[in-house]
Amino acid sequence: AYHDDRGHDRKAALRYLQLRFLKRQAIHAFVKVDDLHVRADGGADVDLQVAIASTALPDVAAVERLRAAVYTMRLTLAADDDGFQVTTARWRRAGLADLID
């Protein structure tokens, strides 16, 4: 079952995402994976930086130009029959410098 460090379960996280999609016609992401660790149980831990905007983000220059929101995330993934499922997510606002490092 999904949970995050803000106390949200899967239903609450889906409601949040639905609201974000309703507010914007499109959501684009620029993702930089900092670390990927596959655990012995087949699950994985992923550290990443994500920039999010309502316009395409083909590169870091676009992230800066559009003043996209940047987040640092740590995801815990569990293996399932279809690949992986996010079970835990932790995130915080970050800056452009976090994305570039």
C-alpha cells in the first residue's frame, strides 16, 4: 500500500494528482535520476530530481526559462507482475541548482 511522508495514502495522492491535472491542460516533466538501487527483494529505491511545468521541458535551459517547479524525490518501489509500483514517496521543493548538480 502507498504512503508518503505527508500522511497521504493512495486515494489522497490520486485526488491531489487529479486536481493538478484539472487545473492544467497538460503537465510536463524533466527527470534526472540521481541514484537507483535494486534491492535483494526485487524492489528498488530511486532518488531523483523532477521539474514540472505546463509546457514541454526538453532540457535544463527550458526548466530555467519557464521557472518550472523543481522537486527532490525519493521513491520506494515494490516489484509486481507488471513491473514496479510506488509504495513510498518523499519529496520536497528544490531549486534549479539541485537539478543541475
